[in-house]
Amino acid sequence: MTDFQAIMADFAVRQAERAAQAQSEIQRLKAAIIDPLRNAEIARVEIRFDGCGDSGAVEECVFSDAVGASVPCPEVTIDYAGEGDDQSLNSAIEQLTYLALERHHPGWEINDGACGELIIDVATPSFVLDCQLRYTATDDHSTDL
């Protein structure tokens, strides 16, 4: 195997390990946030994100009750890893969003970027990541005159 092939094989192994780790963290976060949301009688959470030009961020988290009224994020902490690393519910939801973007839309913040939202339906529970990837396109023509 050439050095390049060895490097690429090692890279593929590390990428697969990181993908598995991210997926595991996503599942733990999903499980950890549902009960605190239910206990606070929150029915839906919409996390909006936007990024471009090598920078991106969660822009807004909107929490709604069963009738659709906006409510504040509950001031609770969770220990999703079971290791005593408490974090706020809001922080855990943002972390979930970033991990989902990393796992399913890597580079979402690069160049023209992307925007969208992660929708959490607490009752179901379901987690849907809607992502609109932006790009610049050209339509080139050549005409022999």
C-alpha cells in the first residue's frame, strides 16, 4: 500500500469512528432532553440555525406549549452522559443541533452555507432536521459566431 493509500485508509477509519461517536451522542442527548421537556409541558421545540462564510450558529430556540403559545426554556440541568457533567437543557438542545448538523450536513457553515431548523415534537417524540443548503451556480454558454 502506498503512503497515500495508507493515509486515506486511516482517515476513513477515523471518520467512521467519529460518525459513530456523534450518532451515539445524538441518541443520548435525544433521550436526556425529552423528559425535562415533557415535565415542563412543552409540546414543540424549534431550533433555528444559519451559517455561511465559514461561520454558523444556532440563532434561536422557540419552545411552545400544547396550544402553540411560546414559553420560556425550563431552567433545568441534565446529565446526559451519566458522568456528572451537568448542563442546562437549552445548552443540551443546542449541542444536539450542532451534532446533528455535523453528522448529516458536515460543512453546513462553509461558503454559501445553509440554514434551517431542528424540530422536536415532544409527544411523539420525533426529531426532524430540515436543512436548506445554499450554493452558487453558473449557467455557462459558448456560442461560435
